[in-house]
Amino acid sequence: MIMCLYKKVAVTAAKLSEYPLTEQIKRMAKYDKPDILILREKELTGTEYENLAKKVLLVCKEEGIECVLHSFFEVAENLQVKKIHLPLQALKQNFQSLDWYDTIGASIHSIEEAIEAYRLGATYVTAGHIFETDCKRGLPGRGLEFLKEVCESVPIPVYGIGGITEENTHMVRSAGAAGECRMSYYMKL
């Protein structure tokens, strides 16, 4: 496995920000610049998502942040974005038509899902949720041992997600993760 630098990944949820998303991305770049931004916004229609993606892609380019689109295949193809992140179910349903993409991410919640995502062509996975988080209120985190086991089970980068803070980020790194994903943190900077 090729080792890479530990990466910070921002996952968007515009409803959590008091600023318009493009302005929030500029705030991220100023205060704690992520390496990658996953434009999640899954409640939007395809047209709404495409209009937002056009703006976000410009800001990400200006700020030097890699942008990955989430779930909207048609938008990614229309905008010539070869980076997509999918729920595992969407990867299962579409894996035969993803050759066009050079980056394919998948959200996973078990070692078996990580292995399946890899076999279906994922080039990275997000594994979670690691710690307790407001996004999954009432559900205990899967923990660092889970993250370590996922990292050891696949030869692709694994990014931990869920409840990651400045206080526990070193533990995520020590578990072997290629990086960390944060949503609330980046949406509230």
C-alpha cells in the first residue's frame, strides 16, 4: 500500500452553516483548509445540485481544495468532474458504469462493506461513525479498533468519519487512517 499524507476532508451540509456554502468554503480555506471537500447536499434536486456544484467547483479551484461530488452521476458527467462519492448501495447498483471516474469513494460501516466497496472499484472509503456524534445522535461510535480493522482490511485509503475533534484526531491517525472527515466542524467554522 502506498502511504500518503494524512488528509483533512470536509463533508458539506449547508443547512448547518450560517453562511452561504461558497462563503463557508472560503472560511474553511482561511481557518483550517481541508485537502478535499465532498459536496454532499443530498436533499437537493439534480438541477439545484448542479447549480451549486458549478459555484463550489470554482471556489474550490480558487482555494486549492480538491472537490468530490456526491451521488449525482449526471451532474458529475455534465461538469466533467471525475471524482464521485457514493453510499455503498449506489456503488453496488452502478459499479459497472463507473469506468469514467478516476476517484470513487464509498461510505461504509463494516469491514465486510469496506472489502465489498474495494472489490466494486472504490478508490477510497469513509468509515464511520468512529466516535459519538450529533449527526448520529443516540448511536454509539464504532470505535478506533473498528477503524484500525477497516484500514487493515483494504489496500485503499480509509478516512475516519464521525465525532472527530482536535482532541481525538491523533487517535484516528494512529489507527492507520489516511485522513479524517468532518462535517459539523467545517460547516460551523
